Amino acid sequence: MAKSELVLALEQLEREKNIRKDDILKMIEEAVVSSLRKHVGKNAVIEASIDPETAEFKAAVVMTVVEAVADKEREIGLAEARRTKKDAAVGQELRLPAPVTDFARIAAQTAKQVLAQKIREKERDSLFDEYKPKEGEIVTGAVHRFLERNVIVDIGKTEAILPVREQIRRERYPIGGNVRAMILRVDKAQRGPQVVISRAAPLFLKRLFELEVPEIGDKIVEIVAVARDPGFRAKVVVKSSDPKVDPVGSCVGLRGSRIRSIMNELAGERIDLIPYDEQIEKYLANSLAPAKVVSVRVMDPEHKRAEILVSEEQLALAIGKDGQNVRLACRLTGWELEVRTAPQEAPSPEGGGSPSPEGTAGLRAVEGVGAKTAEILAAGGFTDPAQLAAAAVAQLTALEGIGEKTAAKIIASARKHLEGNPAAQSAEPEPAAPKPQAGPESGDAPAS
């Protein structure tokens, strides 16, 4: 190949393979040096260069001038050196032209092999550099073949693998069919970058929402968390930075158009949209949607344990088939949730319904007990100040909306009220047996 043709070929290779011409020239230099070293000596110092414009090749063996030669590969005698250079002196380095012509065929063959290998390595590195930044992005490809139960998908410049664990269980992938998935990770492998894609990852569902819901792309609506049982059910927590924008409504779309499009992509996977709430009790209650929760009581904030009370008819819905609903809620929130049936409401003093103002008048005489707090106490079985005075703090905190500080104040006020009104005291006040409802573990404000 003529020199000009070599340069043109390298420039074309640079355009098509995205491999720099200078890198290829350097590879050729290294290949020729490697070939020459086999014949000159493995310890010989060889210099080679190719002009990037003219493709002119030069090679030389570097020898040190000595009086007595000890290393024939690196040293040359003074007398022999002066036959090449008349003023050669001991200690100088001579660059003797390498016998490139004699080894042209061997050098060319070695260069071809090394060049082919280097080009493959460059292509692999180029593909890795191209796809590595795309981790987390959605790609579309065609099913090419199967490797056991894994699906090999052609995504353009390379093939990606859809492992069985990243597939939606109910789906089938016919040869030639299109598949949309997310690039889960890109790893370096001997035969090139290994691109692993996923349709089961929670992030894939999040990316689909970003494509379908413009408000998410505009940063008005944010997806806080996602939990999935791929192909069956998913829970997505959303919140809005604009009070005028409903995050759930934005994700559902007009007549459910947006959410339906995502569900169809995921083989009919049901999606529960959960509104985020700063108050942990409300957030945990929302996470069990579509079940309606009676109350939530945080049992252990440090270890994130909470008790959820639901009505008997809502229990099966809250737990879900094979515990799916509560399991996803736990995964979504990071809390350990214990779902229980709420006890039946205690009958009011009037025989039904909410306690009347007349029935709570005695309680409202206690300092710090308002109308709403009196109703909560009466519903829990506390009907007069004497019962409050004899109650324990734990009994009152079991009622919804009454924290430890409030309970202690109520008990202290009831005792003070009785001391000032001896007639209001009963001989042996029986402690009430309040209905165990779940509520906030602490707080001073009674529930409205």
C-alpha cells in the first residue's frame, strides 16, 4: 500500500470506527518494534516512527559505544562504531538504521495482527464509553435470540442482555419483537461492553412516568419513591412543589390516559399513586391505598415500627393477596407495618352515636379539656373527672390524638378539680377500659 493510500485509509477508519489516526499510527509503530525485537534481540532498544502526513516509516536500533562489548544487543565496539560514524567515542549512543526492508513482510504481518486486535479493543472501549453514561436511560431494541432464559436484544451498535430476573414474569418476548427497557448497568467484558437492561427495576417505572407526565419533566411533580412487584402491582409516591398542581391527578391524566399508557407498557401492572405527606402517620396510612385506614400509631420511631388499625371489612384489602399490599407499603416507606383490625367503637353514654355536649359536661369542667378532647375521652370510656384522676398516662395515650404531655396534664387537672370539688369524687372510681386505638405517640394538640 502506497504511503498516501495508508494515510487515506487511516482517516477513513477514524471516521467509521471513531478511532483516532494518531492512535493507529502509534499501534503500528509498537507492532513493528515488537517484530524487529524478535530478530534484533528482546533487550534491544528500538525506536520507530511514522510521519502522520506522509506515512514515511523510520526505525533505528540504539547502541551504546564501548571499548569491550558485554551486551551484544545494546552495545557496540568502538572500532565497529567508527565504521559507521568516524568521530564515534566511548559512551556515545549510535542510532543504527533497523533492517526494515529485510523484515518488511514479517513486520507487516505482525503489524496487521496487532492492529486488528487494537482496533477491536478500541471499538470495545468506544462502545463502553458511549453506553456507560446511558445507565438509567430507556432504550428500544429488537429481540435477537435467547441465551437459556435470558433475552438478547439488539439495541443498535451492540447487543444487550435482559436477564430473567429483570423480566416481567407474565411477558413473552418473540424473536424480532420490539422491547423497551432501561439500561441497568454497563460492564466491561472480554468481548466488549456487557449492557444489562431491565423491565422490572423500580427506576424503569419512574422513567416511564417522566416520559408520560410533563409536570415531572418540569420539576413541578416529583416521584419520591417507587416499589414494584413487576407485572402485578406497584406503588408510587408523588408530591408537588406547586400547591395548585395535584400530583396524583397529573400522573393519572385526563380520563386516566397517562397512567393507562404506563400500565399497558408493563403488561397491565396495577399502579397505586400515593400522595406524600410530611406527617409520618398520614404518609403510612396513604401507603396502604386503596385500603382505608382507621388510625396509625408509631410504636418505635427509631426502628421504624408502626401499628396500622383498619376496619374488619378493609383488613383483606390492606394486607392484599399473599400480603402483597402491606409488603409493598413496607418496601415503599422503609417502615415495618403491623396491620390489625380496629376494635369496635365503644357505645356512647346516650346509647349510640357521638357523645352529646350534655354527656361530656363533667369532663369539660376539668381545666384543659375542651369539647373535642371531651368527646375523645368519652368515646374511650372516660365519662367523669374521677375516672380521669384514676387513669394512667398509658390509658389516655392509647386514644387517638392524645399524647403523653396532654395525658399527664389532663390527669393532673382532674385530680386538682376533685380536690376543689369533694362532691364530685366517687368512693371507689373504677378505671375505665378504653378502646385501644392507635394514634400519634406524642403531641399536645387533640385531634379535630
